[in-house]
Amino acid sequence: MSDFNGRTILVTGATGGIGGATVRQLVAEGADVIASGRSVSGLEALAAETGARSLPFDLTSEDSIRDALEGVDVFGVVNCGGSGGTIQNPMETDIAVFDKVMSINARGALLVTKYTSASMVRLGVGGSIVNVSSQASLVALNGHMAYGSSKAALDNITRVSALELGPYNIRVNSVNPTVVLTDMSEGYWGREEIAAPFKKAMPLGRWATPEEIAAPIVFLLSDGAAMISGVSLPIDGGYTAQ
């Protein structure tokens, strides 16, 4: 694992399960972590626990993102902020919900990439961006029209960003996790009639923990992944291998 000392890493969605675990692992590796999210109190608690810096901003607002990131120099970014939306099939899809999920999961991540990559290019020392996508972008999941579409868009943002930013030695990758039972996912995936058949179809047969998603994120940020860019990495217990 690379030594992160002296490297500043921005983590959005830091008050969530995966985001919080990522902050903790990066701090343990010696990174200078900037934790971002909407909950000021949640960020303050995380900062008090870990020593990370807090930087709240609104992923739905370009002005908020630009103002927060102006003058902030980073080596790495983890785009972990996200919205699950609602479980709806194509006939039921609420377009207002669809638009909100796309605005946060895809547009928000793009805007963070827009302003942080400009800083990375100016600094001229390269960098690494990891987008937290989902297995829902790789396979069709019932009811996941909005969420899956937003994550598929995020995977394309990953690929195009890797292509465009590679000449500046900036790597861009996605991780595509299976279910992690967080506050956002518990309502649907916590139901046994939904969970049981899904786990039965998964070779490893269980949900992931936040720490099991954070560890590959930290690896992709590190120099050990220096030749990895443009990938969407399933962290899904083998589900999408079938």
C-alpha cells in the first residue's frame, strides 16, 4: 500500500456507511482527508473521531460545489455521495425522483470531478479519482430504474474521465459494490423475501460490509494501482460473474 502522507483526499458522502469507512481507512493510512456531505453535525462528529477535515456542500448545486472547492488542492477524490431514490418499475417511475437521483449520483459526481481535476491538472503531479458506482449499473435489478441508470451514467463518466485525464497522469476508476446494508438500502434489501433469492444467486452468498468496499477504494487511490484506470470493479461476491 502506498504511503498517503502529504496527500489530500476528498471523500463525498462521508457520513454514510461506505464513505465513513473510507475516511477511517484513509486516515489510518496517513492521508489528509477532507470529508464532505450534507450533514454538518455528522461531519463534525466524523472529524472529531478521525481527525479528518470537514467541508460540507450540496451535490445538487454547482455553485455550492464550486464555492467549496475553490482553492482546495487534492491528490485524490472519492465520489461516494449518493441517493437511492425509490424502488419503481418503468411504468411507475416518478420522473421527479429520477431527476433527483441522476442529479446527485451522476451530475454531482461529474461536478466534483470537474473542479477537483482542474486543481490536479494545475498542480501537475497526477492524482486518482474513485467513483462509487453499483452492481446495479452492470446488471438489471428489479425496481432500480433511477438508481441503476444513474450509476450506469457514472460508469461512463468514469471511462470518459479516464480517457481525458490520463495524459495528466490522473487515474479514474469505479467500484461497483453489491448491497451494503446502510440506512439507504435497509428498507428494500433488508426484506427477507428480497434478500434470500439474491443471496442464493451470489457465489459468496452474503452482503458486503462497508469496510470491504472501502479497502479496494483505498487501493485504487494508492500507487499500487498506478497502471489501473478506466475500470468498473465489481465488489459483489461474484454476482455479476454469472
